[in-house]
Amino acid sequence: MNFRKLLVPAIVALLFQPAAQAEITIGVSLPLTGPASGLGIPCNNGLALWPKSIAGEPLRVIVLDDASDPTIGVKNARRFVSEDKVDLIVGSAATPVALAMSDVAAQAKTVQLAASPIVTAPGKDEWSFRLAQSNAVMAIPIVAHMKKLGVKTVGFLGYSDTYGESWLNDFTKEAKAAGISVIGAERFARTDTSVTAQALKLTSANPDAILIAASGSGAAMPHKAVVDRGYRGKIYQTHSAASRDLMRVGGKDVEGAYVVSGPATVADQLPDAHPSKKFGVDYIARYEKIHGAGSRNQFAAHMYDAAILLEKAVPAALKKAKPGTPEFRAALKEALESGGVTPVSQGIINYTPQDHWGFTKETGLIMKVVNGDWKVEQ
């Protein structure tokens, strides 16, 4: 037998075989339990909208519960980078948890897509990008709407953590420029089951409006508290309350409430020319096909948008390096920063090396609770 004749074709066949696929590994940490589970569960549901592969490379997605606890979030993030060797970290949907995770992402030089509006110290977000709109951007439509309705004074009732304080600071700055005064500010912990004392103080001050900075179903409790204390002024909620959990838990007490949101929640009410409409309508159709009519929410839309960003950034990163390497992680960061204007279901993102928030000032819109449903305010 002529082994030379057999060996040469075998070598040629090996040379022309397709290159082995390299998995893109993504670690996702979400509050599937605990006070912020109303955000984490929809985000987890939104992962079902992700593709199985991008640019021919399979996605390996590892999901862990951070239980709304920053300590557990850090533990998850450390496992992702040390054991799972992830190319990307996603999460958390709870702001304090995502903020704690950002330190691990920076140390490991691994991109983090935070599903919450984390506010880091200057220069500390080199590897962290936000899927959620900044509180400063979302304060713009709230203040504009308040001014339109003649609001002059506002009371603030929010979480006693980075989410609440960031909202108070950003809103106060925007309101002051519009001639609106914050005449009282009260805080409460995410785990609190009552805010009676805080509600009494604010209702006694009788501001024209009250802004509540809370999230998911947890936003209903303070809302009901001020209504129960007899407050009849205008009540506003932040984009972390843009979920039907607010109406499910709040019932008739949240009728007439104003909630700021990204476009995805009410995409079917937007004009055809709106840059996010086609993405938002697609998100709603696909999500509600799986989870039922009316299940759309702000948080699952962030996961939908993450897939859009990755489908744009991953092919660019693959041109420079293979998944599973520091070079690929760096290339993915560079691709996100240089991706340019990217319409998504929640607005328009344009990350740059100097701006890892991305969303433009026109992103937010005001919804009103009318007969247990959302109606866009014109």
C-alpha cells in the first residue's frame, strides 16, 4: 500500500476544514430573588430573545442569581472572570449590585453591560457600559412635563442608596434650572415595608408634585402610602417603575400616575418616524409571544437592546482576536466605543471612549396610567 498517496489527501483535507468555532462566553448576574427581583426576572426573560450565535460563533450564556445583594453580585462577577473566563459580563439590574460588580469588571478588564443606571466615580467606568438610560437624561422629560403642568414645588421620596441619591441630585439640578423647587426629600431602604413617617412629612408640606425613586413592584408601596395620607397632587415615578408590577400592586391608587420610560414600553403608540419604533414593536411582539399580552416592560427591553449592540460589536471584535482572550475583550470594548449611532428599542445609543452612557437627551418619554394601562403623554 502506498501510504504517501493516502497521507497527502488527508493533510489537504485537514487544511481546508472550517476553523473550529470559539464560544463567546457571557456571564449574567441578575436579582432573580430579593427586593429587586421585579427587575431581574424580566431581564432574565428577555434573554430568550438573544440569538444562539453571533457572526457564526455560538453564545454560551451563564446566568446566576445575585439575590439583590452587592456581596453576592461581586462573588458572581469574580466567578465569571476567574472560573468561567467570560468575554463579557451583563448585570446587574439592581443599581447597588451593578455598581459593586463594576470594580471586578475594571480589574479583570472585561466589558460590563450594566442593566441599571450605575453612577461610578470619575474615570472608574472604563469597562462598564450602561444599557439603562441615565437618571440625568430621564429627568429631562419629567421636568419638562412638570413645567407644562405648572408644577412649582416637588417632594422627593426615594431609595436610600445610589439609585435614589443619583435621582435626587440629577432631578434637583434639572428642576432648579426650570424654576422648580424641591421642598422636601425623604428616603427609605429597599427592604422597608412601610414609609408612613416619610409620607406624612411630604404630604404635610403639600408640594405640587411628588417624585418617587423606587423600582418594580417596590415602587407601588411608597406611592400607595402618599395616597393613603390624603395626597391629591401629581405623582411621578422613575424609569425603574416602568413595569406593570406598578399597576398590579398599586391598583387604583396609581391611576393617573406619570412614569418616565424609554420608548420600548409603548412603541406601538409612537409615530412611524420614531427611530426606535421598529425595534420596540419587534421587541413587544417577540416578548409577548413568549410571556403573554401586556407583559412588555422596561427591563426585558434592555436585554433585547444588548443583543443589538453585540450583533454590531462582536463581528468587529472578531476581526482582531478570538473569544476567550484578553485581546478579544479589549477589542469588544473598542468596538462598543466606536460603534457610532445605534438605534435600539429604548432610544438611540452612541457610546464613545468618554461616554459609556450613550443615550441621547431625547430618549425619555412620559407615560400616564389610564385604566390600568400605559398611555403616552403628548
